[in-house]
Amino acid sequence: MTAPQPTKTTCPYCGVGCGILADVSLDGKVGIRGDTTHPANFGRLCSKGSALGETVDLDDRLLYPEVDGQRVSWDAALRLVGSRFSETIAEYGPDSVAFYVSGQLLTEDYYVANKLMKGFIGSANIDTNSRLCMASSVAGHKRAFGSDTVPGCYEDLEIADLIVLVGSNLAWCHPVLYQRIVAAKDKRPEMKIVLIDPRRTMTSDIVDLHLPIKPDGDVALFSALLSHLFETDAIDQDFIAAHTSGFTDALRAADAMDILAIIEQTGLDHRLLRSFFELFARTDRTVTVFSQGVNQSARGTDKVNAIINCHLATGRVGKPGASPFSVTGQPNAMGGREVGGMSNTLAAHMDIENAEDRDRVRRFWQAPLVAAKSGLKAVDMFRALADGRIKALWIMATNPVVSMPDAGKIEDAIRNCPFVVVSDVIAKTDTVRHARVRLPAAAWGEKSGTVTNSERRISRQRSFLPLPGEARPDWWIVCEVAKHMGFGAAFDYKSTSEIFAEHAALSGFENNGTRDFDIGQFANISETEFDRLEPFQWPRHVGKEPSIRLFTDGTFFTRDGKARFTSLDLEPRRTTPAAYPMTLNTGRVRDHWHTMTRTAKSQRLSQHYGEPFAEIHPSDAASYNIGDADIIRISTGNGAILVRALISARQRPGSIFVPMHWTDQYASKARVDTLVPAVVDAISGQPASKNISVRIERFAVSTYGFAVLDRKPENIDAAYWALAKCSAGWRLELGFADGREDWSSFANELLGASEDTETIAFHDRQSSSYRFACYRGESLRGALFLASEPVAVSRDWAVAQLTAPHPRTASRFKFIAGRPGAGATDNGATVCSCFGVGANQIAAAVRRGCHSVAAIGEALQAGTNCGSCRAEIRTIIEAQNLQAAE
Ligand SMILES: Nc1nc2c(c(=O)[nH]1)N[C@H]1C(S)=C(S)[C@@H](COP(=O)(O)OP(=O)(O)OC[C@H]3O[C@@H](n4cnc5c(=O)[nH]c(N)nc54)[C@H](O)[C@@H]3O)O[C@H]1N2
Ligand SMILES: Nc1nc2c(c(=O)[nH]1)N[C@H]1C(S)=C(S)[C@@H](COP(=O)(O)OP(=O)(O)OC[C@H]3O[C@@H](n4cnc5c(=O)[nH]c(N)nc54)[C@H](O)[C@@H]3O)O[C@H]1N2
Ligand code: SF4
Ligand SMILES: [Mo]
């Protein structure tokens, strides 16, 4: 018997869109490797991609349809959803219902959801989490180019002489792209990289210049750059004259900003500004990469256009190594844009406000009508849900109770709406828990279709696992509901290949080069061809040679074919409210994905950061009397959260950074979006998630705790707790506001004490610390450590005790009464998740003489698999060398 071929598929996380080879061994284990033939990654994978095998088990999965918490048949669930939507529409009109979908749906799922809402229900009330992610880039592209087009490709990053990263933590959020840049710079060290970010993130590791910009100083910065380009004669006059309009006005607006205002708004001094401007002016091959530090702002669209203005002025658009480059976050953010999945767009990059486009789509779909106006954007959609205008909502593949701004109100709105349907893969998320109808969706590895990455490359996701329980792919669920609503003929697909073919046909339908998105070549794709489909980049017009870049001839999709400059004003002066003097910045960490529903299943990924935290500058920590590992309370008028303090000089003074990931499933009170007000960009409707006025204070903890447990605990009775997966169970950090007379009942409940377990306890009066250990036979069920200071127990050692044998001897008393973990080496916070290598181990190796990332790799293996941690390893080496030099 020959070994089965691995399945070629695509990573379900970030927009880099790496190709993966997945193997299922006889014991059911899933092996994951990078696909060396895939043009996004050529075999590389980051820590998240490499750990995918740890996330495909069926623990926590939603496997059967449920209504009101009771399992029902698919038929009953679909009938209920169909009839409830139909009745609501009949009574209150099409705009009384809505879909809130996601850039994590496959293109085929997205296509049918959009077709159902816009063509058959007849409302445009379908919006997506891309509103929180890419909406400002979409709006900025349309304003400048007349279409939502990303002109460049990944190769541009390798051949550029200057890469400007704006509001983008590439090392952690697009790790394989980052590695491609690192490799290119290794080959051509003269290549320059500039980072524009208020924080000195891990991405700064390879940069030549870091501009620690003030939050939202970007419009001022790029406007000043435009003036500089003009003054120093660095503009491309011919390009401007032949291919653009509006330059004079844009320049006049930029010139109106005086240098003092620019310095004030950017927080950058002359020297830094000059270095950046000169570098940009003299380097033709410049790519400006931007993501959420740009998009997620009350002026996100203006930021996008301020950047594009500088590229238009220098003619650096769609040329090899020269383009503005908005990198997408989600695996299928691009696919969602292609199918027109936002409330103000139409399928195949057509325009909902354009009557001809609407008519074309209606004829193609043979639909009764196509929604005649834009629908509600995410923030407004949930407002309408809260005030009862939306009476039935279907959420697919997104977790708005965690990720939407003003998340407390979102939760109330969902809880109070009589008819919320959620399709998800996980049984219990902060959103799923409030749904009346829960539909089990097929997960990555089980579903099949296409996704489009940041460089417009369409790749197949292929299934390699059977559908578990009664889980079904999202497209199937949508089509079945459509059938129950009486639209069977238009939703009678047998497979995703048929949907893809229809989507391709629509993109080419009456196109003739008038629309950028065209994959008409695939309109007649057969099932077999779809099975074998290799990754390709759009556009793919019938009868035209494919090109990997757009706008190469300087023609744009505006009426006159010219790109448009945007005239931008200075940011109105913002006054910081006295009660909320600190700035809250939010974003991502290397090893978690969004609301952690999948990455928290991996013990490897849970080691990098095991709890929610706030990065705070040492000067702010000192003025608020906050020590490392203290708990910080962060509040706004909207709410408060509790997170661990991480003091770091990389943080900008006056700002704190909190990750968006932690939910009520993994922490007591750490949903950062409960603090974020629903302030949006006026043009794109994208929320401003990065610049929030907050108050911080040290949270008075009377007792700190740490526990290891062999199973996931329920109902943890502590003001602060955070739970993370570890090798043989769970680790739990605790903080109690009040002391307790007797800790044993808490300990017994937490540790799962029962008739067949034995608990031993130890109380050290001197240090007022307590320890409890609970055994079943010779194994440890759990141990709890309590102290008045942050608990100084080696976490690695404690976790290892869960799998160590514990014979009934005096050693148990040693375990409980000795200094826990004393003598045990503590590996420190995990840096390399692939090989489980900690910061302390790396530091020790540096002290032993390993002074390069390669030497560390040889000694410890760290950084030699996915390479996502190489930036952190380099930082540890530098810190150690600095210490040695002092
Ligand atoms: N590990 C990991 N990777 C991911 C994801 C994940 O959840 N985890 N999610 C994916 C998704 S959907 C997305 S959208 C991308 C996001 O990818 P990124 O945009 O790179 O990630 P963020 O951490 O949200 O924000 C980027 C940076 O913007 C900076 N910033 C904040 N305010 C400003 C400002 O005013 N100006 C400038 N210039 N910078 C500012 C922040 O300090 C932060 O470092 O990541 C994708 N990749
Ligand atoms: N404060 C703050 N808030 C933010 C951001 C920020 O930087 N700061 N970033 C914003 C951005 S850029 C984004 S993209 C959003 C992301 O926020 P969300 O979209 O809310 O986050 P996810 O955890 O990715 O949610 C995906 C959900 O879909 C489920 N799922 C996974 N696969 C499938 C599938 O195949 N089918 C179905 N039906 N369900 C599936 C998962 O279990 C999970 O519940 O957050 C936004 N919110
Ligand atoms: S960079 Fe990492 S998360 Fe992004 S697609 Fe590649 S393997 Fe997946
Ligand atoms: Mo995103």
C-alpha cells in the first residue's frame, strides 16, 4: 500500500495565505508542513501555521444544531431560520433582517450569503468583520484609484530598495512575509526598512529607522512628506500630468500645515523627519506597507490617501518594487471584497450605488431585485439591533461580543434580540452563548473552497478530514436556508466548484476591462479542474495575458482613467479628557489569533503569552505605582478590565498596549473592546480601535494565586483569573481582592477534590502563603499556590508536576512545604513555541558564548523551524550583550 498523498491546502489564519501540506496519520494525528511549491511561502510557515495540527481535535466543537440550548435536527433548525427570516421580512420589510459575516468565510460561502441578502432578500444589510479591518483601505483605494485595487505583489517587497511599514507589526502578524523581507535584506543589506509605529514592536528588529509616531500622527506625517517631495523636486511631473488629477489642491492642503504643527501632531523631531523624508525622496523602488495602525482610526481613510498621495506624486504605483501595499489581515479578507460582502459594495467589485451595476447583477442572478442602496455598516447594524430595527440577525464566523467596539452593548443587543442565529465551529464562545439558534459549521480541514491573499492570489482550501458530528460547510447552510425561504432555484449548488464558477462568470460578465476584478477565464471550470486548481493571481481576463501587478500602464478605474489625489486637512486638535489621561492602543500577539477560539487549544501557542496584559512604559508604571506583574485596572466610561502589567521600554510613554485576544472563556475580565467607544471613520465606517482615552490604576490584590490543573475549571471565584492550556492540562493565574479566612473550600472546589482524591495543605504563617495539592492515586490532579505577592513558583516546574509520578511518600510533603520549584530551572517565558525554548534558556546560552541567532539555533534548536521567534531571540542576545558590557 502506498502512503496517502498529503493534501495541498492553505493556512486559515493570516492574509499572507501560505500553502500547507496536511497529512493524517493512521492514529488520526494531523501533520502540517509548508508547501514548497506555494508562491506565498515557498515552504515557510509561522508558529501559528505550524501548530495547526494541535487545533483540529473535536474538544469544544459545536457538532449538532441547537435551538434554545437543545439539540435539534438540521431540518428543524433550517426550517426555523428560514421561516423566521421570511416572516420577519413579510411583516417588517427586508431591512428588518441582517447578516454579520466574516473574512474567515471561504469565497464560496461569502458569495452565497451576499447573493441571498442583496439579490433575494433585497436588502444590503450584510456587513462583515472586514468593516473592523479593511474598510478604510477599501474606501481609500476607491477614492484614489476608482476601484478597490491592491496594485502590488509580494515580490515587490523583495526587490524594493526601501520598505516603509506603517502601523504594521509584520513580524507577528504577517510572519512569513516578514521572513521573506528578512531573507531579501540578508542578501541585499543596502535595502532600507523604516517602521512607523508608536511602539517599538518586534518588527523593529530589522529596521534602519523607527519613527515612534504619536497616535494618529500619520496624516500629518505623509502630508509633510508630500510637501517635501515637491520642494526637493522629487516628484514625477510626467506621471502626475498624464495619469492623475488633483495634485495642486492636495499639495496646497499639505503646504498649509506648518512645521510646528507637524512636529506636534507626529511627536517626531526634525532629525527623524528629515531622515525619513530624504530616504523616501531618493528611493524610487519604495513600497509602503500598511495595516491596522492606519485603517483602525477615525481618520483611517485619510491616512490611506495620505500614503497613496506620496506614491502618486512619485509615480510609484504598480511598478516593480514600487507601490502602496495594504496587507490584509484575514485569510479571505480579499475574497470577501471580491464578492462584495460589505453593506456598501456589490458583487465582483461592482458598485451598489450604480444603477447599471445593480441591473447587471440582477440580470445575471435572475434575481427579483437587487438592494438599491447601501445597507447598515457593522457599528450601525448593531445599533439597529439594540433599538429593535433589526429583528433577526445571522452571525457567521465572527465573534462580535469580543471584537466589536463597545462590546458590552453588543453583548446586550445580542442577548436581547429575540432571534439571533450563529454559525460557528466552537460550542461556547462569548457570542455563541447568547444565540437562540446555533449552527455547527465545518472547520478548516473539513471544508473546501477558495481564499484570496493579500497579493490577489486565489488558492484552494481543501478538506482532509471527515465532517464531524453533523457539522456542515457554511455555503451549504446558507443555501439550505435560502431554499427554505423559497429561493431554491438560485441556490441549488452541488459543490463549491459550481459556486466558484458562477462567481468567476459574474466577474467577467459585461466586463470588457471596465472592472479590475475579473477571473472570467474560470467561468466554465469543471469539478476536476477545480480540484486541481493551482494558486493564481487575478485579474484573469479572457483572452488577455495575466499580469502580477495592476496599473502598470498608468490607467485607473476612474471615469477619466486618472488616479485622484486627495486634499487632506490637519487633524483637529484633540484634547485628552482629564479623567482619562492615558492612550490605549490595541492589537495582536504573535501566537494568538483574534478571539482565541482555535489558538487557545494549542498548548504550544498558549505558552508565548499565557494571560492578558498591558504593556506600559517604565516611567508611567512608576508614576502610577505599578510594579511588574501587578494587576492593572483599565477603564473608560464604557467599562473596566483587569490585566497583568508588563513593564517595557518599547512602549510609548503615555500609551499602553493591550491585546485584543482574551475573552470571557479565558479570563475574568479582559475583553478590551468593552472599553473601546464606537467611534468610526466618517467615510469607511471603520472603528478607531487604536487610540482610546483611558484611566489606569493598580488593582489592589490582597492575595495572588497560581494553579495547575488536569482539567478545565468552571466558575472561578476570583476577581482576576486567566486560564491557559499547558501540556497535561491547564494553568491558571489568580488575583483576589479580599483575603479569606479559610482557603480550603476554594482550593477543594478548584482542584476537584472528591471522595477518591487526597488533598494536602500547607500554610506558611511567616510568608502568609498557602499551598494545596490534590492527588488521585499517584498522580497530581492539581496544585494551588497562594501568596500576598505575585506567586514566585517556576511555572514550567509546576506544569511538569502534572505528568510526574507522585508516590505516596514524604516527597509529597516536600513538594508542598519546600520552596516550590526551588532548584528547578525555570525556562522563562516561551520564546520559541516550536521547540518550547524559554527566554532564560536563551539568555543562558548567550552567556555561554552563543552570540548569534544561528548559534542559538545550533545550541537549542530555537528559531530553526518556523523562525517566528528569531526577532525575539535577537533582542535577548542584544540585551545580554548590553548587560555584559555594562
Ligand atoms: N499573530 C496574529 N497575526 C494576525 C492576526 C492575529 O490575530 N494574530 N490577525 C490578522 C488580522 S485579521 C489583521 S487585520 C492583521 C493586523 O496586523 P497589524 O496591523 O500588523 O496588527 P495590529 O497589532 O493590530 O496593529 C499594528 C500596529 O499598529 C500600531 N499603531 C497603533 N496606532 C497607530 C498609529 O496611530 N499610527 C501608526 N503608524 N501605527 C499605529 C500598533 O502599535 C501596532 O503595533 O493581523 C493578521 N495577523
Ligand atoms: N480592540 C480591537 N478590536 C478589534 C481589532 C483590534 O485590533 N483591536 N481588530 C479587528 C479586526 S482587524 C478583526 S479582523 C476582528 C476579528 O474578530 P473576530 O472575527 O470576531 O474574531 P475571530 O476569533 O477570528 O472569530 C471567528 C469566529 O468564527 C469561528 N470560526 C472559525 N472557523 C469557522 C468556519 O469555518 N465557519 C464558521 N461559521 N465559523 C468559524 C471561530 O470559532 C470564531 O468564533 O477583530 C476586530 N476587533
Ligand atoms: S504567515 Fe503564518 S498565520 Fe499567516 S498564512 Fe502563513 S503560516 Fe498562516
Ligand atoms: Mo483583521
